Amino acid sequence: MMMRRLFKKLARSTRGAATIELALVMPILTTMLIGIVDVTTAFNRKLELEQAVQRSIERVMQTTTDETVEANIKQEAAAAAGISEDAVIVTYTLTCNGVVTAYDTDCVGGQTEVRYVNVEATTTFTPMFPLAQLGMSGDYFTITAETGIRTA
């Protein structure tokens, strides 16, 4: 008889329900928090990379050094982004009347000549949450930033 009363009392009690509910929901909340932190960190890294590439062109156009323009841009971008110079690609483009032409030539008289310098930097980002468990192929993903400036 006394045992039956104790079981009925325990069945009606709601003490501890919030703790059990929190225990059930906490893994989902933690996963979402880690995901938000990863996305925010990756976005921040992308912005840093873009700013480094943009600053490299701006600084090179303002200063003179003994290095070639391409080498100087690579050094500036790599140093600002914290990546190796091999991860920075500098491309020169010449357009004559809107048609891409070999950079080391000149446009034929009367054509509109426009020259560009483009800089692309690439790095990788490894999130805290393993991507392989989400069905993705690798443990990291590639971040690329690109910018250009018209020089003539």
C-alpha cells in the first residue's frame, strides 16, 4: 500500500522535468552554436583575405621598391593575409576595344587600351566541427579572394 502511494506521488511530480528536457535539447543547441561559430570564423577569414589582397594593390601603387611589381604585390598580400606567396596569383590583363589581348603588346592605333592588374589569394579553413561527419568530402574548405585595379 505504501509503495503504491510512493509510485503515484513520483508519477505526478514534475520536479526534474526541465533538466531532462535540457538534456534532450542540449546536443542540438551545442551543434548549432558550433556551426554558427564556424561560419562566423570562416566569414571573418574571408574578409581578412579580401582586405589583404585589396591593400596589397593599394600599397604597391603608392610605394616604390627594388622588387618587381608582381613580387611586391605577392609579398604584401601574403604578409597581410598570413599565407605563403605561392598562394597569391598576380595576373595582368590588356583589353583592346574590350577584347583581351596579350599583355606585352600594344593596341593598334585608335583602339581603346585598358590594362588591369588582378590579384587572387587562396587559403583553407578547417572548422571545429568535422565536415566528414556531415557527409562532406574533406575536413576543410578553400577560401579565395580576388580583386583588381585598372592601371591604364
